[in-house]
Amino acid sequence: MKKLMGGILLAAGLLIAGLSGLCSLVLLVSTLFSVEDPAGIFWMAGMVAVVGGIPFAIGFGLFKFGQSLIRSAKVEVDIDSLR
């Protein structure tokens, strides 16, 4: 059951972090080509870091938590097979 839940969290985290990162990248690149003022670029980069960074961090956390669940399930199986 831990492997299933870990796999679900791993996939969800990967999707959230990946899509959030891609969206942030597209927004930054489009800002670079549309803004002439360097202050506007830095302001938009800060906004992308705040708005896009929070979902990315949540997705990355879900990914790492899913990995740890899968690893702990493998350790339990290995310990049970030794008995």
C-alpha cells in the first residue's frame, strides 16, 4: 500500500512541479522579450518566483515524500524476507 501511495504522490508531485516550472519559464521568457525596462524584468522575475515558486515547492515536496514512501516500503519488504 505504501508503494501505491508513494507512486501516486510521486506522479502528482512531478506533474505539479513540472507544469509550474514550465509555466514560470514561459512567463519569464515572454517578459524578457516584451519589457524594455530592466526594473520591469526584475520585478516580474520576483513575481514569478513568488507565484510560481510556491506550487513548485509543493510539487517537489510531494515528489520527495513519494520517494521516501517507496523506499521505506522496499526496506520493509527486505526486512520481512530475511525472517
